[in-house]
Amino acid sequence: MSMSRLARTLGLTALATLMLSACASAGGGYGPGAGGPPPPPPPPDGSGPVLRDWRSIITSYDRDRYGRVDAAWRLALEQARRQEGSGDLGSLGALIDPGAAVGGVTPPEGDYRCRTVKLGSQGGESGLGYVVYGWFDCRIERTPAGLKFSKLTGSQRPSGLLFPESNREMVMLGSMSLGSEPAANSYGQNPDRDMVAVLERIGSRRWRLVIPWPQYESNLDIIELVPN
């Protein structure tokens, strides 16, 4: 090799060494103390809470009922206003206004007073257009699966999990216990007892569960909830 080519080769090698050293000192390296990006975080261990989506749980029958909640409101209110009923329908105010929901739907945990209002009649013109019941005991509690609603007293006692949907709505998937039966906890196992409901806030301390197309008697059930 000629002296000139050897000099050029040595020069290029020295230049490359200087460039690598400069990169390392400027934080371009990846070793300890080199100032490079930190190592990626370890993969999650799965111990944190997992938020379930009600759409992956709901039955096809309840999905249909939920999708027709507006139709249930229309028919039930039309029947309630036309047919005779039991109780004071005119005093219910926002409770039976389909558009009364406001933001901040998540209810506080604790004990509630609750009453059921049944609107419309599955028996057509031969049935009562509405029934306003008295007050019973209900509860909203935190469980490992999320918030749970339970009606504690009365002959019809629904209960179910509340799933966040929007700032104005939570969706309840639950089931019904009757008479002296134990509290219901069997959604998806008995279609005759399954129910879907929409939880809405309609005042500063007032909520309602709207149950479209219930299994018995009416075309729309409303459970009013007021914290104790």
C-alpha cells in the first residue's frame, strides 16, 4: 500500500473514532450513565382492576329491550295518560319526563329510599295505565365487580351491576327475586328474571332506574332513588 493511501485510511479511522466518542459523551449511548432512554417498563402483572363492558355481557333479548327504550317511554306514557291508574301521577314531575336526565350520574354508595312507578299495561285497555307504589329500602354498594344496586324490601326485588356508559347514563344488568326468594344474583341464567335498566340522575339528590319492557304487568317501570 502506498504511503498516501495508508495516511488516508488512518485518517478516516481516527475521524470515525472521534465521532463515536462525541456521540457517547453527548448522551447518545444506551449503557448505564450514558443518559440514553430508560428501559421499557415491565409488562403489567394483571393485578389492577379490569373495567368490564356491559355490551360483552348483555343477552340478545335485553339488547333489544335496551335499544327500544324510547318506544317503551312513548307507549307507556300514552297509556298512563289515557287509562285509569292507581296513585297520583301528576305529582311525579321529572320522574316521568323522558328528557329529565342531567350530568353527574354516578350515585353515592349507601342506603336509599326507593319507590316503583309502573307505566302502561301489557293487558292493553283492560289494565291499569299506571301504578305509583309506596317507599321501600334500597342500597347501592361497591363490590369487586363495580357498583351494585339492590332493592331490599318488597315483593319484587331487582338487583344488578351498574356499568358506566356516559356522564348521563349508567346501564344496569340484573335480575329479579320474588316473594321470599333470596336476593337475585343470576343475570344471564334465567331469561324470565333478567332485566336491563338505565340509571339517570334527575335532580341534586334524585335518581331513577328506567326499566323498559319489564316481564310483568307494565311496559315501563321506573324506580325512584333518594339517598337516606
